[in-house]
Amino acid sequence: MGTVSILKLPVRALDAVADRAAAAFGAVLFLQVPGFISHYLQRLAGHAAEAQRNVDGWMDIAAKCGLSDVVQLAARYRSTGAVEVVATGDKCLADLARLQRLTADLAAIRDAPVWKRGIEFITHADAKIVRGTWSDYTFNLPVNLESLAYALVGVVVSLCVYSLAKLTLGGVFRAMARRHAKDDVSVR
């Protein structure tokens, strides 16, 4: 066994440990996705319930005024011309629009098939609610079929990233070694 082969042994051992560490990291990271989505859905449902209470309050006012819905109430407020009353009409419509958006987002994510839930989360997530969820989120290790599927994807993704990084760094080191060897030859 030559000197070069002996020097490669620690590098190979380190590579074997690093690729397993990358796989484990990817698995644990991707295991968090279903748990995070679950926490997000709970928070989103809370926001939707609060929005429903706001709209119910507007509906009560509308009913007392002999109106059938929030849109009619908002139209009446907005028709007065008084800035503060028009703003109240705008608030009625904004509360109604928020309720409709939150309930649609909640249904889209919650009712999506398992294989599509991550995509629905990305396309329907509210950034403010995501930040709130993240601030309270605690990493966990769920063990169910959905989480295990995400873990498998995490292993594949992390190993691909690791392999790409290894190839890139290997190319850089080989280029440096060639340049160093070339410089050694020209010095002699």
C-alpha cells in the first residue's frame, strides 16, 4: 500500500461519516415538515375562528339594522360619506375577506391528500402566521407514515446536496493540486 493510499484512508472514513451525518440531518429536518404544518393548521384555525367572531359581530349589527349580510352593512356605512363611517364599512369588508381567505386556506391545506399537503402549505401559507408558528414551534420526532415519507425525501435531498458539494470541492482541490504540481515542475 503506497503513501497516497494510506493518506486516503482517513479521508474515506471521514466521507463515510459525513454522508451518514448528512442523511441523518436531512431526515430529521424533513421529519419536521408534517409537525410544523400541523402546528400551523392549529394556529390558522385559531385565526379563522377569530375572524369568524368578527364577522359574526358585524352580522349582529347588520341584523339589528334590518340588513341581511355584512356586504349590505358595509355598503350602508360607505354610502354616508363621513370618513370615519366609510372606514368602518371598509373594515367590515376587510374582515369578511380575511375570513373567506383564512377558511379557504385552512380547507386547502387540511383537506389535501398527504402527498400534496406540503405543496398546498407552500401555496396557501400566510407569512405572518408562519412566523408566529415558527416562534412557538418545538422540534419533534413524529413517527407516522407521512413523517417517515418526509424523512426519506430528506435523506435523498441531503445526500444529493452532500454529493454535489463533495464533487464541487473535489474538483476545486484537484485543480489546486494540479496548479501546485505545475508550479513545482516550473520551479525546478
